[in-house]
Amino acid sequence: MITRQQLTTASRFGVSVTIPELESDIDAQIRALADPNHPKHCVFLARGNVLGNRKLPDGLFVETRREGTLVTDNRHIAQAFKLAEFITDGFIAEMLGYPESKADVLLTDDGLVVQALDKDGNVIFEAACSQAKIAETIAAANAQVTEGGKVDVKSPYHALSRRLPRMN
């Protein structure tokens, strides 16, 4: 069995393995990124997620590495991602505007997930957080909510379980 300390150490030296995101969530994130009035500047697709045949708006930069794919409207962020020696959860947290990294949250016993959802319930923003940073993370999520959407706080289990295939 992998310990929390092992997960934390791995998170500080790489990108955590996760369950692939729903296609509808990826679409919602790209719509937010493409909206010039929305504050989103990056979408990160961890390994296991793909852009596929999505038609991306002009002006976006796409960089793919073994850790995943970054889509951004900022050439400097794209370049930093491309040239970084290695990508960590902390690097991803900084790019996506998360108040803390998964590694820091894994050190606590009180980790939660804060999501900004669009009007259809698709995830536009999803950040792990500790109780100590919940207000800051909710504020970051509130900035990402689109018209008719909301912020939701869940356990990591409930946040990730929505990504699992439904069993009949």
C-alpha cells in the first residue's frame, strides 16, 4: 500500500496520477479559456486525457509533454511549461491559480476539493485544498464561475467518483 508520505513526495517531483476528466469538463474548460472575459488562462490535461479532434480557437498555445498537455492563451506560460526540467503538482497549481499544491494538501488530514461549475454542472476549475486554505480556494473558484454556475466543495472521493464510468 502506498503511504500518504510517498504520495506527497511523488507530487513534489512530478504530476500526480489521476482519473481522466470527463470530456464535457474539458470542453467547458476550453470554452472558459477561449472567453476573453473569463479569467482562465490555462487548461492542464494530465496523462490519460487528450485534446482529440477538438477545434481550438485561434490564439491558444498547446504544449504536450509526458506529464500532460497544457492549453493556454499565454505564450510565456506555454514556453515555461515546454522548457521546465520537470513538471510538479506545485508547478501546475501555480499555473492554474490554485492557492496550494496537491503535495501540501496531502500532508493534511482534512483535504477537500473545490470546484467551479458551469450552468450544466461541468467542472471549469477544480483544486485540492486544506481546511486552512478553503476560503482562499473558494475565492479562486468563485472568480472562475460562469453565469448560472456555482462553487461546490466535496471530498476528494466524491470529486473523483463523478469521473468514473457509470455501472448498470
